[in-house]
Amino acid sequence: MNRHYDKNLKESLIDYIKKLKIDSTSYRFSPVLGSLTSEGKKIELGFSCLALKCYYMLGIWDEVEDKQKMEWVNYINSFQKNINNLPSNSYVDEAFVDYYTSISTKYSLKNIAKQSINLINSGKYSTNNQKYEETIRADTKQAIATLHEVSASNKLKYLDFPKENHEVEKYLDSLNWNNPWTSGAQFSSLCVFSATQLNENHYKESSKYLYNYLEKVWYYNLRVA
């Protein structure tokens, strides 16, 4: 492989990511150099996590001063809060709260239609509230995983996930494994939460069960195929 090309690519990526920084004193990043939608301009947590992951993968996280590292970790942890109707200690970007709780979103024709169809055919469509919860859970997983990758952690334990084997089995059985791109993401979240939020002994037991369940799904799909 052309090492000169690799070096130039890495330097170009580093330069591009640093240009995405919104200002020199915070850890707020834009996802693009061009213009954003009005909603995109409000999002902060996800883009900050993505930038930190890029710093880590490109090997420039080690070049960041310890004081700045701590400030960045604290910035991400500042999004952990308690909000009505959301799991305790979730990581919440206010941009999503504003969007999903707005009158125009809650009472949109599309959301009302989905709620009506679900009364006849339960669970056929994800409603606004379900998408809201899924978005916050995904952001929470992203924040916790990002912090863990750089040997940091969330200040407050996030425990809104099945922890005992019978709870895990019930939750995983409820997922639609015919759509593995969706179920796989939920399974991944459960793995992240178990690895980072449980004590060592509890995690060892949980991880064995998760691996066994994954093998069962793989074997079942292999036979069906």
C-alpha cells in the first residue's frame, strides 16, 4: 500500500475535522463546512462525540493537553440530565427535545395516522414518542461509548436497560430479527450499556448470555436461509 498516500489522507482528514470546530474555546463541531438546516445547527452532542472519536482513531487525541481532554469529557457529560418521560441519567440534546415535543411534530398528520393504524395493527409503525425515546437512547449509547473509548466514563450510572438474564431474553425476543439492521443496533446498545454500567462480575455473566443469544439467532437464521 502507498504509505505516502496514507500519510496525506490522514493529514487531510485531521485538517478537515479541525476546520469543523465551531470556535476555539468549546467542543462544538459542525458536521459539514457548508450550510446546515436550522435543525442541524442546534445539534451539539452527537457531532462532538463524532469529532472526539475521529481524534481518537486518527491518533491525535494523545496530542490534546490533559486539561483540554478533561474539559471535553465534562462537556459531553454536561448533557446527562433528567427530563420528564425519559429514562433517568440519559444524555439529552435539547435540539431533539424541542423537535419531538413541539406541537407541529406531536400533532402532525403523519404521527396521528400512525397512532390510528397502531390501534388496529399494534406496533406496525413507530410513533413520534417511540422515535423520541429511540433517538435519546441512541445518543446516550453514543456518548457513553465515546467516553469509554478514551478511558473516561459518565458521572451518573445509566441503568435503563434489561440486566438480568430473563429480562435480557424477553427484551431480545421482542426484537424483529428479520430486520437485523434494526435489531442489531438495539443488541449493540445493550452490549455497550452492560459493559460500561454493570460491575465486573455482573458484566461477565451478562456477556456470556449475550454471546449465547447471538449464536442462537445466527444458527436460526442459518437454518432458515
